[in-house]
Amino acid sequence: MKRIVVFLLALTMLLTMAACGSSQDSGSAGSSSGTLTVNIWDSNQQAGLQQIADEWSKTSGITAKIEVVDWDNYWTLLEAGASGGTMPDVFWTHSNTVQLYMDNDVLLKLNDYIAADDAIDLANYYEGIVGLYTRADGNVYALPKDHDTIALLYNKAIFDQYGVAYPTADWTWEDMYEAAKAITEGSNGDVYGMAMNTSNNQDGWYNVVYDYGAQIINDTHDGTTIGSSQGKAAMEMVRKLISVGAPQSVVAETGTDSLFMSSKCAMITQGSWMINAFYTAEHHDDYYWSLLPYADVNGNGKCDSGERYSAYNGLGWAAAASTKNPDAAYSLISYFCSKEGQLEQSKLGVTMGGMKGVSEEFANAFPGMDVSAFVEAESYDLFFRPYTRKTTVWEDALQQAGGFLDPWQNPSDAALMEKACDNAQAIIENAIANE
Amino acid sequence: MKASAKKRSAAAKNEARWAWAFIAPTMLGLIILNFYPVINTVYQSFCKTGDFGRGNTFVGLANYAAAFSAGETWHSIWNTVKYALIEVPFGVCIALILAVFLNKKLKGTSAFRTIFFLPMVCAPAAVAMVWKWLYNQQFGLLNNIFHSNVAWISDPHIAWISIGVIGVWSVIGYNMVLFISGLQEIPGDYYEAAAIDGATGIRQFFHITVPLLSPTTFFIVQTRVIGALTVFDLMFMVMDKTNVALQNTQSIVYLFYTYAFTNGNKGYGATLVVILVLFIMLVTVIMQRAEKKLVFYN
């Protein structure tokens, strides 16, 4: 007994010392003069971006080392860095969190650099992304790296098996409902016609809400219309879809992507950032992308302006205000966001550009898979991913019990969905009031 | 006389200096990594915290008032207690029985000891991921073997038990090793004498092993109760954010994580942690009282 206690104590001591040692290690891993540390969270993009960064190194003579930190740890590390540690020199920003970083002056202000840079003209980029990274006082803290759109992904083999017609560009959400219903019923529930979790917001039900004329967050970022009659009509459509789709307990345990890839589900909606995962999947020959369905609100049988929306979001390239080499950091950002870097990015199939008009090449980056639906979505309406100062607070609450999880769990009950819309209205308004 | 006393104190001083030098690394580590954060956490629990640790404003007991009036705080404390009620008794009883068997001189005991200890060596996150797939309703091994269709981790009535089972499985090995070391300190004479008097194995177990092992048992129970009340990784890894049963399984530390790290509300998160610490203190005091009555020291 005693021995074990002594052993445990010794172990605790060792661990404490090891913890001391390792924290010092990571602290000293800052930037030395000839290198820039670049942090991103998506390993799918690492190889392509490193290739572009190496091009930049050839002219600048400075090495840029791109390191991947997974999404959760990325924000923990960045926050720790911003709170007094060492931040990477150059890194990605996201609409969920960037407001905090901009408000606290931890990002490098880019206005003067942009003004002196011929390669960058903010008018060439998507307005929503530029707007996101511009503070109310006009300071710009990041340049648009990319943008993404949403499309419908379907498995042709399942459609063939149950004799259902493939999705077309003329599909409404009602058509999607009919097809999903036919497959779910045709297979006696063995295969689900569609699947959508409450967490499939940007890549799922948000799009329906905008199609019907409501907004998750309004243009001034201080309110919502999810509880309006349009919002309720949209969520009623969503309720119908999930009533013929995979049950909530299934999508929460297995995930919609896994369901789709294991041929248990015929249709999901997904964002362009996920193409590579499906492109490299086992049955990728059966996978096809189609334009997102629209909502025929005025009932004239064709898609009018405002009836087909796709969410879009854009990451930004930002630099730390504390970087030892701000000129080099901006130079790298400028290269990534210049026309040359943006074209290269879409040609390599990394992502579509943050600059307008550079994404045509992206459709050709995946031989054997037609991803033109993502580019085509741009000829319809786009809305920027809804955000406020503390997006995750209400975004998470909407996905859970008290939010939309209740009707998702029980999709046959229309009154439940209507109530959830009212709850969602209150959740978002409360969250904004407390920001 | 006086001179020798002085001399001794100089030697003692010298010794003390060395003692301080030896414990300094650990003390520094504890002060910087443990004591300072503890004090800072208590301070933050009285604050509306600013971004990146700047601009904290003192709000007194507002966070505590909010935490105590929120139903989810009490619900998650109850979830944590439910988890402890599964993990501690089952983890202790099963480990004790295994320890008694593996303490006998049989072939292959060391192989079995290693097998039962293996879960302790695995990374908790990896353990949770494997169990998550075992429990999966569609593709999970459990439902496949039993030809059942149970939503092990999505049914609010079952999920907390499923999570508890993972906890029990994970700690059995650790508890068992402690029990084995305790068993080896019980003199063999007692068992010989009992056997001569005609006591069966089961009587020996309840009248010799259990009482003489009670200090070890108490140590294990006390450390495991504290461990169980601070559980986080199991729920975090196994339960998806959109899982229907999450509200019935999330522990108080999970709630703390949500507020402090997902929602960036460090002050409220600190409050939840302070409440948890007070709760653990209360439980520990009660257990220490019980020790005097229940534990047998010879």
C-alpha cells in the first residue's frame, strides 16, 4: 500500500515536471527571422497550400511552414496565444470567432499594406467575406482566402435500385421530399432517402430558411426572422424532409456523412469543403452533385430570384499583431490572395477562391466527378453564413434540446416545429442581447 | 554546551537548505501550475470575464446566482452523481473479486493481471471512440451480437448506464492492482487458522479479507469518487452534441467545458468548477467521517 502511494506521488512529481518542460518547449517555438509559422486546421488543404507557399518562398527567400492543428485545438491554441503566449505568424480566421480577435487588436491591421499593394483590390473579393473581416471603424484584419457553397449530393446506385428519377436543377424541396419518401418507403426503412442533422445548418436547413424569405441573422447582425411566418414555412418544409429521412438518433450516432458513404442514405446536402472526402471515398463512382433544390414560394413553377439560396462562407488569411516579421507575413498573405495564388488554389482543387472569377478551374480539379454545381450555385442567390459576435452560443443552442432537437426527434408533430421556431427566435435574441 | 547546540543548528540549517533545494522544482511546479490557477479560477468566478483574459469586471455573486437558479446545473450534478453511483460500487466490487482470484497461486495470473490492467494503459479518448462504435445502433457490435435494436447511447433512459459501463471497464484494472497489493499485506496465518477451524472460502472472504482490506478499499473508494465526480472525457467523446440523451448524461465538468471553452464565458465556467469543488469537499468530509466507523485498522 505504502509503496504504491509513494510510487504515485513520485509519478505525480514526474508528470508535473514533464508538464513544466513541455510548456516551455511549445513556448519557445516562435518564429525565427527566416521562417514564418503558418497554422491551418484542414489537413486536406495542407499539401496544396504548401505548394503555393513554396512558390512565394522562391521570390521572398523566407520559408513558410504550414502546420495543421485540428479544429478544436486550433482555437484553444490561438486563444492561449492571444492571451499572452506566442501566436503563429500567419493563420486562418473563421466567422465563428474572428469578431473577438478583431475587437481585441490581436490581429495585424492590414489597411496600410493593402493600400500600398498593387496585387490586392478589395473590390475583387466577395463582399460578405470582406465585410466580415472589416471592423466597424474600417480597419481590415484579414484577406479573403476562399469561399464555399452548398450542393446536393446523391448516390445514383440507390436511385437506380428503387427506380427514382435523379435530382435535376429544377428540383424544388418538395421534389426532394417526394424522392426521399419513395426511397425510404421503397426500402422499408433499410435505406433512408435523405439525412440531415440539426448540426447541418450552414450545409443544410439554413438554406431552406433563406429560400422561403426568412433570415437566421439579419443584415445588420442584430436580430433574426426565424420565428416569422416565412421562417415557420421553411422549417415546416424541413420537418417534412426529415420525416422521410434518417431518424435523429441515427444521425447523431453515425453522422450523415458516414450514413451516406456506407450507402445507407441516398441524399445529403454538403459544402464544397467536403468534396475531397467524397471524391476519395470507396463508392465515389456512384456519387453525383446537383444544384440545391429551391422553394417555389410564388408557385409559378420556375425558380425566380430569391427562391434558391446557397450559404457561403469564407476563411481569411490573417497575421498576428505580435509577429516579429509583419512585412513578410503580409507578403505571404498577399501572395495567397493575389490573382495568381487564388487561381493556383482553385486549380489545385484546394478550394474555390475568395476572389471573384477565379473558381472555374476548380470544377476541373476532380477528374471523374462533376462538381460544377458548387460554381453554378453562384449564379443564383448567396447569403453569407449567419454570424454575430459570439456565434457559437446561439448556434449550439439551436442544435440542442430546447432548440430544434425536439422537433427533429419527433418530426411527425408539426406543432412542435412551430414551437421550436419561436424558441429559436428567443434563443438568438437572448444571445445577441448578452453579447 | 552552547557551542555544540549552535553547531547542530548550523548543520540543521544546512540540511534544511538542501531540503528546500530538493523540493523547489516540485513546489515551483505546484505553485505555478496548480495554486496560481486555483486562486485565479476562484477570482474569475466572481467576474464577468473579458476576451483573452483582459478586462474582467467584478460582478460579485451574479454568476453563482445564475448557476444555482439554472436547472441544467442541478441536472448535470445529478448526472455526475448517477455516473459515480455506477462506476464506484461496480468498479470496486468487480475489481475486488478479480483481485482475490488473481492473488491465488495459479498458472497465468500475471497474464490475466496484464489483461485486466490494459484499459488503464489505453488513451481514454481512444477507449471512448471504440465503445462509441460498439454501442452504435446501426452498425455496432453489441446490437449485432444480440440481434437487438437498442439505442445504447441515444435513449435517455439507457445512455447514462452505457456511459457508466465504460467507466467501470476502464477503472477495474487500476482498482484491481491496488487490491492485490492490499491482499498481499494480509498475513497468511489468518487464512490457515480459519481453514483449520473449518471456515469456507466465502466465510474467509467476508470475515478476513473484507475487514482487513478495508483501508485499501477506503482509499480506492475515496479516490474513485473524486475521479468519477470530475468525469468529462467519456461524455465528450461518446455523446454527439446533437444526441437526444446528452442532457441526461452531461456531467458538471462537461457543462463547464461548454460554457468556458465553447461559449467563451470563462467566468461562468469558473463558477461551475468552484461549485463542483465545494461539492467534492462536502462528499469527502462525509466519507472521512464514515471512515472512523467503517474502516478497520489493526
